[in-house]
Amino acid sequence: MLNLNSFVPNEMTIAPKHPLAANMELPIPDGRSASKEEIRLIQRRDRIPGVIKRTLPLDAQIYWEYWWCIPDRVLLEEDLEILRSDRIRQETILSKLVWLFGGYCFGDDSKLHGEKDPVYDWQKVVEFACQHNYQSYVLDIDFLPTAIKQVQQQHSTECVAVEPAHWHIEFFRLQQTESDFEIQEPKNLCSCQIWTGKPFIKNLQTGETLTRYDLWISSPGNIINPIWLR
């Protein structure tokens, strides 16, 4: 009988508490009802954080948390501090997943079709990011569950597209504003995908199968439910 233990220790799955946690439930509009400037004015005045805790699955039973940068908001000094202090824990989990499954790095010039060699060392992913001018960065991490869709290619070719469950990690830069920081936009592509299996598209008539990393048929689950998204 197997002795089952989590690949990631339970204590590592918990993100640290934000120093402004008490302000997270204060009312603040989102981009659907207010301009970016109005949102940021309220945020700075009331010291409302620019990050929120996201929960990602490791498997069907284990979940882990990380602090995610909220669109249209600035990052306060307290936000930067929580991101810095939690970086080692967060990247330790990612390093375990890269070691286990392999990570596939993508930039603007990367091929998205055909076979691609993974890396099994998170530091190789960081080196790739540095080569794309992400010496300093914050991470946006999504988990996308398995998706199977019938699609129509060019010339009316019917195919089945398959995306196994995977984690998508996007690198972002920060830029300074007058009194705080914000996510730099637009950005060049710099990402790492950790796949539990190979994504592919299969021709229904011929059975021909091609590896594809650009299918985008899966969507991340509902991993947060804060006031600002209701």
C-alpha cells in the first residue's frame, strides 16, 4: 500500500497575510463603471491593495495560493512588499512543477507548432525571462483544465483539438508612477507553460496528429470571487 503525501507541503500552499488585509473589502468600482484614474484615486486615498489572493489547483484535492495583481490598479508599497516576501515560496512551487513536468518557454519569436524541448529547471525559465528583458518581474499564473473541442481548420477540415491540464505563467514588468507602481503595458510575450500532457490537434478523416501550443481552447476556472468582480 502506498504512503501518500502531497508533492507540495501543506504549509507551502498558504500565502502570507497582506498588511492591508482589512482594507480589501472596502468599496471600489471596477473598469466597467469607472475610469482607471477614478479607481486609482479611491485606491490611494483608502489604501486599498492592488493585489488579491488567487487559489490554484495542484491536483483535485490540493490547492495553493498566490498574490495576483488586479487590472487597472496601482501597486502600493505594501503590495510590493508582499510580492517580494512571497516570491521564494511561489517560485519554489513552480520549480517543483517544472522539475516534474517540464516547462515550455515562449517569446514573440517562438514556434507554437510542432515538437518543442522542455526545460526541467526553473532557473532556466528565469534565464529565458532575463534574455527577454525581464530581469525584474511579477508573475500572472493561471491553471487551465483539460479541454477537448471539435474545430474546423482551413479548407473545412474537421479536427479534434486537445489541451491537457496545464499551468500558464506570464511574466510582467513593473513601472513606477508618481507615488507607486503599475504593470507595464503593452508588453512583449514572455511566458512558461507547464503541461501535464502534450497539446495536439487530430484530423478526423486522416488521423494525422500535430502538436500545437496555440489552440487556446481551455479557460481558467473561477479562482477568485472578490467584491470587485461581482
